Amino acid sequence: MSEPPIPKRIPTTQSAYNAATSDTMWKKNFLFRHQDSTPLAQTEQELFHDTDPAMDSAGMQLEKFISVWVQGDGDETPTAYTNLYVRTATLDVQKRAGFLQPLQGRTHQIKQMLTPGQKSFLRDWLTTTSPQAWDSSEDHFKFIFDME
């Protein structure tokens, strides 16, 4: 009997996240420069997943980013927002190499990672895009966007 082949890619937090989210679950990504209140036009997938992981930061001009993933019930349009995940990332835009940190899903961590401007942008976008989904969301989800 032959041994099964060794996988070429070890599952990461991102691949586990992708496996846990089905195609029928609504999801949206916002990518912010670290302190900016308005997201970039590119998503995390577009900016980071086509780059090489950096092995060493020596000589790199790293920029900080915050990636926000919103999940909800529904297909094309959310009927309820259910989860929010945030991670920090750094990228050398010229060298197209960077570092992605693991996704954070705990409310207190997310509240600390997002700036007031980012929380405000996200809350406005979520309430405008689907007021029904916002109204159907649980309080623990809405609590993330409370300004302190």
C-alpha cells in the first residue's frame, strides 16, 4: 500500500476561515491603511494574497494596514450581519512582500484595533447597505461600533 501524498500547502488561519465560510454566506472585505478612515479600493485578497511572504524585514519600506472581514446571512444581499474579523498586515508595496497576522474575532480586540473613524465608516456602510441586516444583527455585533 502506498503512502498518501504530503500536501504541498499547510492550512493557515485564512484557509481555515475560507473553509468555514460557505459560498452561501455573505462576506465583504474592507482594507484600510492603518490610521485612515476610508478603505482602499483593493481588498486584502487583491493586495496581499498575490504577494510573497517576507522572510526578513531588513531593507523593506513597510506600510501598516487593517483588514476587516464582515460576514452575514444571505447570498447577494445580507439579511443579518453575524461576524466581524480584523487583522493587521504590513506590506512593502514596491517589493510586493509583506506579513499578514492571524484574524482576530473577539469583540474587545476588534474594538481596540479599529480607529473611531474606521468604526464610523463601517457602521455607516453597514447601516446604509442593508438596514434590515443591521436591524437583524445581534447586540454583540453592534457593540463593536459603539464609540467610547
